[in-house]
Amino acid sequence: MLQKIFITLMGVSSFVCLHAQENASEKKESASTYKLSGFVDAYFRNDFMRSSDNNRTSFTYSDKSFELGMASLKLDYAKAKVGFVADLGVGRRAEEFSYNEKGLTTAIKQLYITYQAKEWLKFSAGSFATHVGYEVVDAPANRNYSMSYMFSWGPFFHTGLKAEATSGKSTLMLGIANPTDYKTAPVNSTKYLLAQYALAFSDDVKAYVNYVSGKRYTDSAKYGQYDLVLTARVNERLSLGYNGTVAQYRFQKKNQYDSKSQSWWGSAVYVNIDPSTAFGLTLRTEYFSDKHQLSAMSLAPVGAGILSNTLSGNIRMGDLTLIPEFRVETANQGIYRNKAGKVRSSDASLLLAAVYKF
């Protein structure tokens, strides 16, 4: 009798444990995770030649004025294999980032859905920040506050579909999107191709090879941009970064494309030094060339080349970071003007920014 009771109890116990495990598994699969983060930033910039026109990079077009950057709020949500990112921002920085948009859509930095089809395969659909370049739109993610020429004249974001496949230390991304920086495709435009190959040589050394190509809808020019990013952490106090990019255009003449392409290109080295957790320094040295007047040098008589050196401090006080910054630029011709209208081949500026993140 006792043996029968014991066997019965063991059976019931096993059923209860199995049912509990199934419920736990179901709860684990149905559990959702989310993260809410954001930041605000503001700055003051002083141009030594007393003209805001000398600034040709993004987000800091001002002189002797206190300026608001952006208030940003980002929600990352995931449940089982599906998730989404809603990344919103308001302010001048957000408006310049979404320069092709009007109304409320200027506040959308990123808005996309993800699907983790396999452990090694993820799909994303919507509008997402570009994979091209070393710098990003969010001020807390950059150690320099002012932006590079390569960031300012490359793509900001893409709206479309991309797939990311990971194998070991390598990741391959392929995607198709609207023309660069458009959330809604212009009429009669064609789609762009996106690609990236990322390789982690180790936890401290990584490389990213990036590509974007398509036909520009405004003039049907064929466009292709090739981009390389390298990052290396030497030790706790020193890290290095590199970004090199070239954007090529082939223009249409009498219904035929020119056999020769025109291009702009840039190259930058980033040296990051952190003597302590409370203070860091970053020196960005960038050379940008646009002899065909395809982008930034449109205000110059002929396309110019610019050597830009930017030294930025990072004074960290918890979630608040103060960024004092000194920037010096020298061009191979006179492209800078003072308040009186006189042309010079060099210029300098001082900037102080405050960035608070949470």
C-alpha cells in the first residue's frame, strides 16, 4: 500500500515539476525587455573670424550664441524574437539630421522593427542610422562635439530593409533602402544598396568596411560610397580610431554616363586619451578634399582641400559631460571670411558644450 502511495506521489510530483518547467519556459519566451534612455545637449561657439559662415560641418552653424542641440528619447523593446526601436529627438540637431523632412517626422531619428529569425540572423525594417562612418548623430556617443566633414557630407540615415548575419567574429549586413536621408522615397527614385562587413580581430581591435550605392534622383547621377572604420583599444587609457571614405559620382551627359567619375574623399585619425575616469582628451585630425565641388566646398571659387584639427576635452561629472573644444582649420585656398568680408585660408574656433545623458 505504502509503495503504491509513494509511486503515485512521485508521478504527481513529476507532472507538477514538468508543468512548472513548461510554464517557466513559456514565461521566459513571452517575457519582454525594454530600455529607456536619452540625453540633452547645448553649446556656445566662438569663431575667431567672427562669422558663422566659416562653419561647414553639421550642427554647429553659429557664432557667439548660446545654442540648443537636441533633446532625445530612445525606447528599445523586445519580446521573444520581435522588437522595435523608437528613437526621437527635437531641436536644431534633430532638424538638421532630418533635413529632407517636414513637420513631426523631423523628430524621428530612428524607427524600426527587428526580427531575430535565427540566433545568427536578424532582420530590421524601418528607418535607421547609417552604418557609414565613425561618428554618429547622438552627442554622448562622440568625444568631439563638432562633427567631421565626412560625417557632415556622407549619409545620415536609411529607410528600408536590412539583414545581418553573424558567424564567429564576422558580421555581414546587406540591405535595400530609399535614397539616402529620405524617410519617404521621392517620386521616380530608385532604391539604394547597403552593405557592411564587420570583423572583430579581438575584443580590442575591430574593422568595418561599409558601402552605399544608388542613382541620385535629382540628376540621375550614379553614386557609390566606400568607407572604412578601424578601432583599437591599446590599454585602459589610450584608444585609437580611423575613418577613411570616398564618394564617387558618374554624371549623365546626353543620355550617357561619363566614363570618368568625380569624387570627394576624406581621412581622419582619432586619438583618445583618458588619464582618469573623470577626464579625457580626444584629438581628431581630418583631411577633406572636394576638388570637384560636390559638397562642402560649394562656397569656394574652386574645390578646396581642408586640414582640420579638433582637440576636445571630456570633463565627466556623473551623467553630465562638459566638452571644451578648440578647432583649427587650414585650406589650400581662401575659403574663410571675416566679418568685414576679407578672405583667409585658415580659421579657428572655441566651443563649450554640455551633454547630459540618462
